Amino acid sequence: MLILKNRQVFLLLFALFAVFQAVACAAPATPRAKMKPGNGGNLDEQILYYTNKFRQSKGLKPLQLSDEASREARQHSRDMASGRTGFGHEGFEDRIAHVSKQMGRIGNAAENVAYGTLDAEAVVDGWIKSPGHRKNMLGDYNLIGIGTADKGRITFFTQVFIKK
């Protein structure tokens, strides 16, 4: 029987389990450097493109990128990459409260996170194939914040969905 004595080992195992659940069905990992031809833009813009492409395929309106929500998403990805917070949704309510202070009342909010050596299409595909993440992507939202952060070859991804 394995007894975990080190909190970091536990957090690492928990994070690996969570990532496996979040992106296990994703397409094979594609190096981030491979940008999809014709889509241009940075990684965040590509994630927006694939998210909206999926929403539109289901008859939903595209999400508009929110600078305020993107700042929160970017900081959360940085915090996960640096180890300031564990992988997951720790502090989600605080992120939404901060966005609400900047934008006014928010009707509803949700969040998707992932990490790995994934490009934009692969991470969005992983979220699409995960029921909870898919539900967020198809939810009644009109704004999105997207943020990524790198730690070596690993990228941490956060999407924050907002109904204003």
C-alpha cells in the first residue's frame, strides 16, 4: 500500500488524474508550435476560433472575447503553471467576483481548465469530448475569457464563460 507523505506528490497525482479525465479523449498531442494554416493568431485567438466553430455547429451564437475575463483566465493559468494554486478550479468564485466588479452584474459563469502539450484544436477537442466541459462550451453565455501559461513544454489553459 502506498502512503503519500508529501503534499506535492499528492497534488501531482491529483493533477495527472484530473488532466487524464479532461483530455483523455483528445486527439493525439500536437506540439504547440504547429499553428493551423489559415487560422493565424495567437494561441488564445485560436482557442476562441475552435470554441466558436463548435458552438456555431450546434446553432449557437459565437462568444465575444472579454478582456476582463481573459485577464482572470490568464492569471489562473499562470498560477497553476507556477504552482501557486493546484490544477483545477480553486479560486473560481474570486475570479468571477473580480470580473463582476469590473463589468457589473454577471448572470452566470463557468470555467474549463486543462494542461498538456496540446495545440488549440486539441485542447478544445478534449473539452468537447468531456461532458462537463462540453456543457460549459454550449452554455448560455455571450462572453469568454481565455488565458494560457507555459511551464516548460507544458501549457496550462483556462476558459472563463460569462453571461452578461
